[in-house]
Amino acid sequence: MTLRMNFCTRPEDYRHWRIEVQGAIARLVLDVDEHGGVFDGYELKMNSYDIGVDIELADAVQRLRFEHPEVHAVVIVSGKDNTFCAGANIRMLAGASHVHKVNFCKFTNETRNAIEDASAHSGQRYLAALNGTAAGGGYELALAAEQIVLVDDGSAAVSLPEVPLLAVLPGTGGLTRVVDKRKVRRDLADHFATLEEGYSGQRAVRARLVDEAAPRSQFADVCAERAAALAARSDRPVQATGIHLAPLGKTIASSGLRYGHVRVDIERAAGCATLTVLGPSKPCAADIDAMLAEGAEFWALAVLRDLDDALLELRFNEPQIGTLFLKTQGDADWVNGYDAWLSTHAEHWLVREINLFGQRVLKRLDLTSRSLFALIEPGSCFSGFLLELAFAADRSFMLEGQFEEGNEPPAHITLSAANFGRYLMVNDMTRLQSRFWGEPDSLTAAKAFVGQPLDAEAAYAAGLVTLAMDDIDWEDEVRMLLEERGGFSPDALTAMEANLRFPGPETMESKIFARLTAWQNWIFQRPNAVGANGALPLYGSGRRPEFDKNRV
């Protein structure tokens, strides 16, 4: 599977989903085209899915948030009779590379998180209407919704059969959502996760695996009533008009990627890339009407869309690029203006969506399996929410003064209120809280610098950058850093970085990704799952897998 993945789509090009908007309630209809798989060698039967189905779902969830402020509740339902979703396509998983399997699971879970984020923070609440069996990833999709209604017809059930059938974990947070979110009792969850056929009807209700089970004759009415009740709790506007998410302007070349507001320059021989975020080309809009007139071209939204796609391009299409240098370039005062504007108008529905989208994009950066280094140079604009890029980095380096042959003014960073609460990580902490975990005095001291441009010496003294260097040492330090990283095992680095980036308390979200980047990654390489006699390649053959019985 070496096809280049493209994460840009639109409803006119969907093959697997339909968006049906009816006033305050929208229906997301899953009707998978069996012959619409991204790769060859499998059919997407029984509403099973591959990465292409999830790319469309991610796009649909995003468009409902930005293009349809009038939608207050979303019902996810199957377009096929008696089947909701059979989960990730097993033939696809059996034939996929290890890299694709893990990245597929990660992207799928990030999309589920976006659904949960919409329910929790956007007033766009989700209901899963299971008009048939929901197995594996199909049930995990339902688990992302705020409420689940299952048809009670004697055959429809919910199940997580990955352990008994495939020798892997429910790979997109299924087990974690069952116990942490739905608070299913541990012994019942143990039984449920090892029962191939799952739970149906009232048994699923009693275990809290679903909220309600309704006879088929009443199913549509019950779901309509529950969706209306969810919509009534929303604070989204009634009469507002959404903004159209136009296609991204993107150019792909062997040397990198070019967007309107992001550049990615790839050095394949060195195994690194430089991602440069470009600041705004003009000051922020004067008022809400001006912002709405700009629509998706409003810089704060446009730059996030470009950055999000660039991160996915690197993750899926450039797996051998192990080190990512993060840079910014532009007018820091204009960035500060946008940052202040996003705080001043935070209660407006569109500004809220932009801020929440920023949080999701930064989380995707945190969860990127790359070594991240921020280079703060003259001409940069690491201010406000763009400063979060530097705080997401594993290390940050700031130049003292100017380059000998440069004419850009010395670099400064500027903290804002956004750095102290607007953008949380998966552990529900800010990046500054994570940075100063165990140093509460340093965090308190940093708040005193809000709004003050800090040069390299001041930023280093405040603990906001790893190292401040002059231009004599700059090039050699960066070169040695790259050589050092290139000499280490990528597996060890991924594990090290994932452990170091998220100190402090765990949340459901951090648990999901901890299991995804560690346990599932490991299990997907074990012969019990993927070996010649493992469960995945033998699925459907009639042969029983042969397991190594050693507990590891």
C-alpha cells in the first residue's frame, strides 16, 4: 500500500457518506460503496470502512461545524437495512503495512475525538442510531456519540470482537470509552470484549453499552425524539449563515509542500523537514461582519486548515521523515492582533469553532510521531497561539541578535492569555503547564510576561526556550542535533517522545493515545496477530490461528 493519501475532499465527491440537513437536525448517513476502497484487494461489505471512509467522515464533521451553525444535533445512521457498521475492513487490515495500520487507527480516533468535541463544546450534539449490528470500529463510532439508541429486533447487537477474532485490541479507543466514558462495570466489560457476538437489546442497555433499545416499529420515532431533545440543549445560533470551506490551495513536489500559509521543505537524505507557518498578510478584520465576509480565508482559520493538512501529509505520506523543524515567518504584531481578536470574540459561534479547531490541530501536532524542534529566528512570529508550536516542540532554540548577513530584526516571543488556557493537550493541561510540571512558580512567573516581547536572553531566563545561541553556534548546533537524532532508533524516539510530551494526570483521551502508540503498535507486529499463522491473515479461511502462549 504505497498510494499517496489525500485528505482533501468535499460532499460532492463522497462515495460513502451523505449529509442530510433538516432544520436543526442533520443526518450523517453511512452507506459505504463496496467497490470504493482506497486500495485494491478488498470489498467494503456490510458498511465496513477503510481510511477513505474516515477521510469523508472527518470532512463531514468539520463541514457541519463550520458550514451549518443552524444544526444543533447530528444523527449518525446507516443507509443499509439491518447493518449499522461492521467496523474496519479486515481484508484491508490484513494487507496493510504496519505504518498504515497504526496511522489509520490514530486518524480514526482523532476523528472520533472531533465528534466528542462537537458534542461537548460546540453545541452540536451527536446521536448514534444503530439500525443494525455495530461491530468493532462500527461500535466505536457509536461510542463517540453522546447518546446511542439500538434497534431491538432480536438480531442487532453491539460488539468489540477484535480480541477473539483478530488477536488485536479494539484499536480506536473502544475499551477505554466503554469503561471511562460509558462507565461499564469492569467485569461486564471483560465479558463483553471477549464475546464475539456482543450484547443485544435490553442486555446492552443494562450494561450501559447503549442508552436505549427500541423495537424496529418505534425506532425512527424514538431516535427523532432523542435528537430533538439533544438539539434543544444547544446554544448554537438559529438564523446564522455558515462559511464555505473551499478547497485548499496545495502544491505537492518531491521537495515539499506549498500552501497559502504553510511551507514544508523536505530534505530526504537527512530525513528531516522544515515546516514554516506564515503570518498574516494584513491586520485582523475590524469586526465580526468583516470576518464573516472573509470566510475560510480569514487568516486564523486558513492557516490552521493548511497546517492540519500538512501534518497529515507528513504522517501518512512521508514516514521516513523523522525530524521536523518548526518555524514561523511574518509580522508578530499582526499575529498578536489576531490572537487578541480570537479572545475578545470568543463567544461568537464561528470564533469558538476556530479556537476549538486550533486546539484539535495542535493536538494532532503533539501526537505526531516525529522529533519536533522549534527554531526561533529573526523574522519569526512566535506570538500568541503561534507560540504554541514552540511549546509543542521537544526542544526550542532561539537566536540571540541577528544573523551576520541578515537584516531581519532580532527574534522575540510574546506570550498571551491563549497560552494559559485556550488550547489544551490530550491530558487537559496547557503546554505551559506540561512544560512547567513540578515548577508552579515558573508557570506563575511566566504569566507576568503576557504581552511583553521577550528576546532570547529573557525567554531563556524564564524557561520558555531550551537554549539561546548566537549566530556563530547556530548552524553547527542545528546540524549536530539533526545528526544525533538520525543516529537513534525511530522506535525508541517515538516511545521516548510520547512519554515525555504528556506529564501529569491521565484523561480518557490521553489513555486512548497511550494505548494506541504503545500497545496497539506492539500488538500489530506480533505473530499472534499478523504472522503466517496469526489471526488477521487467517480470518475467514476456516483455519484456527496458532498462538504463542507466552505472556509478554
